[in-house]
Amino acid sequence: MSLLKELWKERSIKIFLIALFVLGVLPLGLKGLQFGMDFTGGTLIQVKLDKKLETLEMQTVLTVLQTRLNAYGLKDISVKPAGQEYIIVAIAETNPQSVNQLQSLLGQQGKFEALFNGQVVLSGSDIISVISDPQKGYGVQGVTNNYEWIVPFLLTNDAANKFAQAVAGQCTMLAGGEQCKEVVYMFIDRPENAVILINHSLYNLEKTIPEDLDVSTSTIAIDELVKNSGVELVVTDTLDNDTLASIKNKTVVIPEGSFDQKLLEQYASKVVAKSKAAKYWIVNGLNLENIVHLTPGITEGNPITQPSITGHASTVQQAVEELNRVTILLKSGKLPVSVSVGSVSTISSALGADFLKYSAIAGGFAGLAIIGIVFIRYRNIKIATPIILTSFSEVFLILGMAALIGWQIDLVSVAGIIAAVGTGIDYQIIIIDEILRKEQETILSVVARIKKAFSIIFMAAATIIFAMFPLIFLGLGTLKGFAITTILGVLIGLLITRPAYASIVNKLSTK
Amino acid sequence: MKNIYESKHYKKLLIIPLIVLVVMAFYATQVKFGIDLRGGILLTAPSTAPIDAVKLQAAISSKFDLEDLNVRTTSGATPGFYIELIGERSLLKAQESLEAKDYQQVIDISKKFTGDLNVSGDLPTQADVYFSKARENFKNELALFISQQTGVDRAQFSVNDTGPSLGAYFLNQAKTAIIIAFILIAALIFYYFKTPIISFAVMQSAAFDAVLGYAALGAFNIPLSLATIAPLLMLIGYSVDTDIMLTDRMLKRKEGTPATRARGAIATGLTMTGAAIAAMLSLFIVSSYANITVLAHISFVLVVGLVGDIIATWCTNAPVILWHLERKAKKVVS
């Protein structure tokens, strides 16, 4: 009892106990530990940019991608550049369906355009906001045989006026008297400077397609559609010289697996192979979202400030997915470059849970091994116990600090913690051996010897911190976790646990 | 036990690290860079139908000339397979040529995959275009082939392709980290020890450990990846711990002869290194058992490097400091 009383008088012990509470118990109790993707499961998506970007443009890209992910409803996300050409996105989502959707959200430039007579009359910058109010029409509703989704959005006054001017007087009234024959086409990521290349059988199959793109009411000819999209259409079954000449230095859009892509690449500046995701290939090939009839009102000069994009899908789920995609793309705005998703890797949460369990077991075994070595060397419980207690409190404090600064614990962090505790043990061994030395007993007091040991420890700690320091600031992703936990551990050891340990050993040895 | 440092032959201890270094130098050249540093392709796909990894690997190997092809099947939560490869051999050669700025060579090799391309621009630009097209085409061919072999739809594949430029970026950053760390530590050591010979001895020991850890990667066919760079740096830190302790005892203490002080430091040093080895060995065993590759690799590198530290500290540093002290003593006498 008297020993404990004496210890309590020591300043270093007080600091230690306060730190244990403030840096350990409080953050762990209040905020709790955050685990990284390795343990919770999650997905890592690599986004490749079409060209290298400077810092400012890169910032724009990061913000837009972040906005898209937030709008999708994800919370734990990290969007980080790797070099000037890549962005690495980490999300907690592992559901393959959601991951697929996210892939398409991240891989799109999000360039909105409305075309009339082949001219751009509205673009993404004209949109003030998306109106996501179901009262104003936003959402999905069941119609005959399928589901309709509607995304209304708000235009700037300037844009609305400009649009009204562009279509002024352009109305050939349809039967029924509500709509004009003339239509406006809306796109997200319309191919630019492009040629659509298809064969005759596809051309004949999609010669006319329904105007609302899915349900059949009135139809529109593919020639008309392509002409009004501001791209060229070439229908051919063979890649003859004329065809190849017509695509020179242009972007060629072809149905996936239809033409000899290698041959096309020799002439075209870019070849895009599109799958038939929608009911009609051409809709996907053009990235066409919507065809809207003009109304007499607008052609008479009354601007509309709240147009909308609508579409149809055969299931509720598909309709909701489309609704979300268009909403998010319109909300986040377009990226300064076109992008593609390079790679996607998912760690399932079941695997992550296993990793966590085994990491804890590994940590436990590492602790036991250290205890074993200490007992073999000193064969003295009075010496071994403080070492073990110190090490445990160090782990506790590192975890507490991690919780405090919101650092996510991942696999590499676990290695870092064990490495830090390993160096911690080193310093305690230096202290204990310094005190146990018989030869100097008459010359130096225990306090002086501890002081001596500390000069070694400071130096050793500084080395480790210097070794880990560069890893924090360089863009090396996962290594940062290792560096941070190691440095935290060494600092905690140096400033908090080791002085307390020295006091305890000091008191014990003078008994 | 007899104190080896008191014997006249203590300098012969230096032979041990020399031999180790020569052997390890060979393995150090065998180290392969992992996908995250070199670029490479990881293709994963779910498959409920059983897949024979050995057969698939053989089929792919006979069709393509691939570097480090590795086919594995996974079970449990996400049954399927994953196929990892550094790249196609001729394309890897093209990549080397690209780095060596031999652009014509790059184009010649790439043409095998792309045919003649109609590209404009100067030679480096053309080579870039050819190379990236060739990579893309190869990837498509590979995915198509695997899809045919496994019957899994191509749309289900998740292809993780770290382009050589991203890999090169990471590698570059990693090199920078190692260089900065080394300079910082060197400055610290010279500041602390002041004597150049001692400082060099400490630095060589740190380098020895890191090289040993690195060579272990080559010897056991573990790729150098982002995860295995961290322990290499950590080794420098660990190494300096024991060196400082030893040097401090030999230089700053007065009792006994330098040889007995060196002998006395061994107990402390071995306990320090032993504790670290024991901890890392347990981590290695558990994580290998649980298939946690990242942890297994990190702990393995540390174990090997720490064993190396025993050699570096007690067979190099101790004799060098002893020798230094002897010379100093002689100077004083004469």
C-alpha cells in the first residue's frame, strides 16, 4: 500500500493516469474505434482521367466525385488523387449492385446538353438545381405496363430566355393541339465530333424507335435522331476505304463486338464500343436521355424555367436507379475531363470480420511472446509485470489516440501498433538493464542512471519517427496508417508511459 | 561463456556479415515488384461453378506468354477465382523500352497487338499511344479468353489494372520516402555520435538490416509492394535502437575494458531484438494461418531483418567500435 501511495506522489504517474483516462478511456468510450475497409469490408475504385490535371482542376474533379457519392447516400467515403492522372475512391459499400451503379456514376463526365436542330440550346451550366420535390413531379410513378421516372430541374432566367428564342416560331401543331411536332433531345455525355458506325441489320432493326424510348407510341426515325444529335451516322457492313476515310480523326461509336476495333483505331482518334444496355442500341450509343416535344407556349416566347428529364423502365428498381443516376449527375455538374473506371476491388465484410478477429488473435500472441522473452531473461515477476502493464497501456493509448483523431484502423495499422509496442519493449529493457547494472551502483544513483537511459531512448525514438515521417506526407495510401500508428506509439511511449514506468521501477528497486 | 571480444581474433567476426551480404546480394536482385508498384492486372470474377485453378492456369499460359501468372480460386463468402499477373512478356519489354526511351522498340513490339495505327505526333507520343492501345487490346483478349474458358460472362469480371504510370508514381514516392528517411536518420546519427567512424558503423548496420529484409523478399518470392516498404523503413529504426545502446555503453561508460562492456551489452541487445522477433514471429504465424497476406508479409520482412540486426550489431558494429577504441588508445599512448 505504501508503494502505491508513494507512486501517486510522482508527477509522471499522475500524467500517465490522466493520459490513460483522457486519451484512452474517453475517446474509446465516447467516439469509439473506427475500422478501415480491411476490417469493415468496402470497395476501392480507381478512376482514370483522360489527361493529366493540375491541382486546381484536380480539386474540381475531387469535389464533383465527392458530391456524386454523397448524393448517392454514402457517408464513409474517401476520394484521393494518386498522381495527376488517377483518383482512388474508397467506399464502405460492398453490395455488387450498388457498386455497379457507383461505377457508372464515377465513370461518367456528366455533361448535360439539350439539342434542337443539331444545335446545343441548353447545357449543364444553365441548370441552377435539381428539384427533388415529389410535389413538383420528381420521382417514379407506375404508368401503363411500365414505370416512368421524372427529374425536374431549374434553369437560370438567361438560359430559359435563350432557349425560348432558339425555338421561337418553330411549332408545327400536332393533332390534339397540345404539342408541336418539333422535339428537343437531351443527353448526358453526348459523343463529340463523333461518327456512329452500325451495320445494316442493326440499322433496319432500329430504323424507327419510339419517342419515349421504351413504350411504343409515336416513333422517330434513326436518321432524324442522329442528325439532330450533331453526330454523323455511317451504315455499312464492311470497313471499306470510304468508311475508314469518313472516321478519320473522329470519335467512333460502335456496338460492342461489331467491327474490327483494331482497324478502326488506326484511323479514328478514339473508338467507343457501347453495349446494348437500353432497349435500343442507338439510345445508349448516343447517351440520349430524353426526347421532349415543344409546346406552343414556349415557341410563342414564354420561357419555361422548369423543364424535366423523364424516362421509362420496366421495373421499379430500374426506374429508381435511372432517377438517381440522372439526379446525381445533374446535381454534381460535369467533370473537366472525361473519365473511366480503371479497377474495382471489393473486400467483403465477412472477410473483413475474419481479418479483424485474426488480427486481434495475432496481437494477443505477439503480446504473449514478448512476455515469454521477458520472463526468460529476468525470471523476476517484479520486473516483468511493469513491462507488461506498460505495453498494454501503450496499445490502449494508441487505440485511444486513433479514436481521438478519427484515424481508421486497418491491417497495416495493426502491424504499426505491434511494431511500436516492440520498440517500446526495447526502451524498457534499456531502462531496466541500466538500473540493474551492479558495477556503477556506488557511483551513480538510480535516478542518474534512468536519466542516462533516457538519453538513449530519446535518440532511438527520434530515429523511428524520422524513418516514418516521410511516409505520412507522400501519397502512398496505406503506408500512412503504418506510419501514423507507429509514430503515435513511439510518442506515447516516450512522453507518457516510459516516464511512469521509470518511476515504478525506481520505487521498486529502492525498496 | 568466453568473451569473443577479448580474443585477438575479434576482427574475424566481420567475415560473417560479409558472407551473409554476398549471399543476400544475389537474392536482392531477384526481388519482384508487386502490382501496386509495377503495374499489373488482377482479374476477379464470381463463379458458382467449380473451377480448376491448375487447369485454367495451364490453359492461359499456353495461350499467352505471361509474367508471374497466378490463378487461384476463392471460396466462402464470395466463391470465384482471381487471376493475377504482372503482364504480358513482350509488353513488359516494351514498357522497359519506354522507360529507356527506346521509342521505336516500343512501337515495334506494340504493333504485334495493335497492328498499324494511324497516329500523329512525335515519336514519344506515338510510342505512348501504341503502348497504351497494346495494353488495352491485350487485356481484352485475355478477358475474352478467360471468359471462354470459365463460362463466366465478361461483364462479371472485375479487372484491377494498375497502369504502369500509377505504379511508377507509387514507386517513385516510395523511393523518395526511403531517401528522405535515410538522410534524416543519417543527420541524426552524425549529430548524436559526432565521430564519423561510429556514425558510419551505425548507418551501415541500418542499411544492412534493410537490405537483408529486402533480400528476403527475393529469396521467398514475396513481391515488393506498398505494404512491404513500411517494414523496411521500420527495420532502420529497430536497428538503430540496439546500435545506440551498444555504442553508448562502449563509448560513454568507463568501467571495465571496452571488450567486457561490449560483452555486457549483448544481454541487453539480444533481449531487445529477441522480444521484437518473438512478437513479429507470432504475428507471422497467425496471419499466415489466417491468410492475411499483408500482415504475413510485413511480419516476415521484420523477422528476417531483425535476425540480420543481430549479425550487423554484434559482428560488425561491436568489432568496429572496439577497433576504433584500440586505435584511439594507441594514439594516446604513443
